[in-house]
Amino acid sequence: MNIPQSSYPRVIIIGGGFAGIALAKKLANQEFQVVLMDKHNYHTFQPLLYQVSTGGLEPDSIAYPIRKVLQGYPNFYFRLAEVSQINKDKEEVETNIGSLKYDYLVVAVGSETNFFGNESLQKNSMEMKSIPQSLNLRSLILENFEQALLTDDLHEREALMNFVIVGGGPTGVELAGALAEIKKGILPKDYPDLDTRRAQINLVQGGDRLLPAMSEIASKKAEDFLEKLGVNVWKNLRVQEYDGKVAKTNDDTIFETQTLIWAAGVKAVCLNGLNSKEFLCRGERLRVNEFHQVHGFENIFAIGDVAQMESETWPKGHPMMAQPAMQQGRNLGDNLVLLSKGKAMKPFNYNDKGSMATVGRNKAVADLPKFKFQGVFAWFVWMFVHLYFLIGFRNRIVVFINWVYNYIKFDREARLIIRPFKKKYQLD
Ligand SMILES: Cc1cc2nc3c(=O)[nH]c(=O)nc-3n(C[C@H](O)[C@H](O)[C@H](O)COP(=O)(O)OP(=O)(O)OC[C@H]3O[C@@H](n4cnc5c(N)ncnc54)[C@H](O)[C@@H]3O)c2cc1C
């Protein structure tokens, strides 16, 4: 990998997401050699992926080069590498570009879509965990309308314009709201020769309320907002099978749809070498102690979505969200410095700053520790928070300008089929 030997201990961080970047920033100017590896050369701001999928933002404005984050940090190295294996005995990481020994290893590989072993859903539904996946979805949505224009078969046309989003968490709610706004504000102008009123947006939730991790009032309000936008909200309904054309559920409801978006679960990315039962908890997360150490190891740590730190307050671990990931990264940075000086490490204490979800223009819900509010003010707070946490000054400006433009013009101009998407089942 062409990483020079150093007198400083080597920290390998796998993953340049929220957790890995927060840690890297903490280790700048410390007495470590830091090697950050990621399979992408950019950091992805996942909370805004749905805006890429729905043409509200360009993908470049929610991505940031990892090398730029590390610019100017002494003893830092970035390698564009996909890690395939951890050799614990040799204290070595194996990747597609070679292997490298570590003194301290930090696993910050995040999470991936969880289909709970359902092959038909995995094969035929759309995911939204990365920029390439969001671009696939953007292309598919637009291609469907182009196709709908061409067919005389009413049945086929309706299936092309019928969107099913499975999962009533923040991702599902935000995506459903954005699609509903497109239906209302953009489709009639873009496709005057198509009866776009027949387009349907269905949000299917297995439980009895949307946004189950938020307060009852937030759930209720989000549902009201969605219904006002014309989204069909289905509760206590589970999609069990999807062959690329028909989605079957646990009752008699079926959906004929060309587009099923699976936003109903995530699981940790599992690396070989750390994938045996002794290390893993529910959702394949790595069991860690309060110092982020992976069960049974002094020098292997896990932070962010991939880590499960159980405590009295958080018996199922912290939520798989950006805040815990960043806070864990920062705490681990302090702890590595303490550890290298032979001092006692600080246990991690999560400072829960609350959660938010947006449904659409002037419509958001916010549960902060002391206040719960919904509507226009929540929407402004949501925008401010997202701009604040977005990495890169240029990205903030671009996103802000886009939002102002979209707000004034009721538009989303990134509705481009740059990279046509072919559904997997069509390729078989
Ligand atoms: C659509 C969507 C919307 C979301 N909305 C919100 C929200 O509104 N608020 C919120 O707080 N959270 C939200 N989240 C969750 C939040 O994005 C995650 O909790 C957060 O990204 C976790 O940070 P992380 O550093 O653990 O992992 P990630 O940010 O996922 O980073 C993991 C990194 O590891 C890299 N990687 C993975 N495997 C390998 C490998 N084998 N080798 C090398 N590199 C690898 C990946 O390329 C990635 O860069 C959302 C997530 C999604 C998908």
C-alpha cells in the first residue's frame, strides 16, 4: 500500500462516513500515523440522498472528497480500498489493494440495506443507501414516466406510475413526501400529454404508526402531512414478496408496480474476521464496550452504525444515526490519545440532541429534548441543521441556493437521466 514505516503507532480507520471522519479530525496533530480506507473516495451525506433520488439536488452537492478532509493533517494517509478481511492474529487488514498491519484498528463501515433474507425483495426492489443507488432510483422514476407516455396499455401505464415505498421511518416518509410534491408540482408541467393525476405514491409501514422512533405527535403529524400531499399511507401492512411487477403483502392487498423502494431496515456491514457470533449482536452490529472496544479486543474498536454499545439508557444500542456516529468518533479520538499515554479512557455518553424528519415544503416534524414542534418552523430548523452538518463550504452554498430556487420556483431541476437504469430482473 506504500505506507511508510513510522515511529508513531498506526491507526487504521475503515470507513470515511460520519464516524470515521469525526475520528480522523480528532486525531489530526496527534502522535499517530493514521490510515483511512474507504471504498469510495468521498464522504456521503446520507440524510439528503432522497433529494438526489427525486431531482432536488445534484449528487456532487452531498458528497465530499475524503482527501480534502485530510489535507494538511501530518502523518495521514488515505487509501481508496475495499476491506475484505480482518486478520486478528496478524493484526492486519486485507483489502483489494493489499494488506496492512495496524496497532489500533477502528471499524467504521456503517450499515447496508437489510432485506431480512427475502430474495425476491433483494433482487427486485430499489435501495437508497448510496449515491449510485440514489441515481439509479432517479433514473428509474423518470424512465417510468417516459415509458408511461409510450404505452397504450392502461394497466401497464398505471404500474409505471405506481410507486411503493416500504418502511415508514424517516427515509420512507421523506421520499414519499418528495415524490408527492413532484406529482403535484412538476409532472403536470413536464408531461402535459399524460394523465399524471393517476400516479400513486404508497407508503407501506409494518407497524401501527409512521416514524416509530419519534414521538406519537410527530408520527401523527407526519401522517397528516403526507395524506394532505396525497400519499396513500398503509399501516400494519407488510410487503412479503415482489417479482418486479407485483408486490404481495401479508393480507389481500397487492400492488402492481414497476418501482418498489425498500426502506424498511438496515443492518451493519459485516467484515470477514469479525463476523462470528461472539462479536455480533442484533442486526449484525459489533458488540462494543463503553470505550468502543470490540468484545474481546483491546486494540480493535467499532463506531457508528456498525457498533452496538448497550447500556441501561440504550439497551439496544444507540440509534443508527449521524449524531451518535459523530459523537462516538470524537470520543474515540480522545480515548486513543489517552490510551497511547497509558491513561484511563473516558466511557462514551451519548448526548441525544433529538430527531427530525421533513415531509415537504413547510412541513417537518422535530422532537428535540425539550420541545416537540411541527410545521414551518420545524422545516426551517431541519434545513439549518442539515446545512450545518453538511461537509464543505461549497456544498452548503450549492444546497442552500438549490433549496431557495426550488422553494421559489416550485421546481427540482436535477431530474436528469444521466445514467439510464436497467432493472435487474430485465437483465436476467
Ligand atoms: C437515506 C438515509 C437517510 C438518513 N437520514 C438520516 C437523518 O436524517 N438523520 C440522521 O441522523 N441519520 C440519518 N441517516 C443515518 C446516517 O446516515 C447514518 O447513521 C450514518 O451515516 C452512520 O455513520 P457511519 O460513519 O457509521 O457510517 P457511514 O456514514 O455509512 O459510513 C461508512 C463508510 O464506510 C465505507 N465502507 C463500507 N464498507 C467498507 C469496506 N468494506 N471497505 C472500505 N470502506 C467501506 C463506506 O463507503 C462509507 O463511506 C440516514 C441514512 C440513510 C441511508
